[in-house]
Amino acid sequence: MEKYTQNQLRSIAGECQEFEHIINAMGYGYSLLNISAKDFSRRCTDCTNWLGGSCTIFQNEISQWK
């Protein structure tokens, strides 16, 4: 069972100003990996700042869901 819902992960990432997708950070670009812009969804777990859920922005935001 997941600790956080996909809705939570998408919602928080969707509003996060510090979100950087791990694919983008590695320099591959989205088109190289066949990720369509319309299929792409931001999730905290795909962010370079995620660090297993210890991201301070995520922790501050998720506390508001409880």
C-alpha cells in the first residue's frame, strides 16, 4: 500500500515552484524518452527534490492534507 495517494503527489507537484523532473535534470529531454506533453503528469516522486519523501516543500504541503 502506498503511503501517499497519486492525487496528493500530483496536486502538490502541480503547484510546486521547485519541481524539476528527474528526466529533465539528467538532460535527456522528454521527447527522447517518448513522453508526450499531454500524457505527462507532474508527481512529487518524479522530482529531483523528492528524496524518498523528505522534501521540505512536500512535507509542508502534505501536512495540510491530514
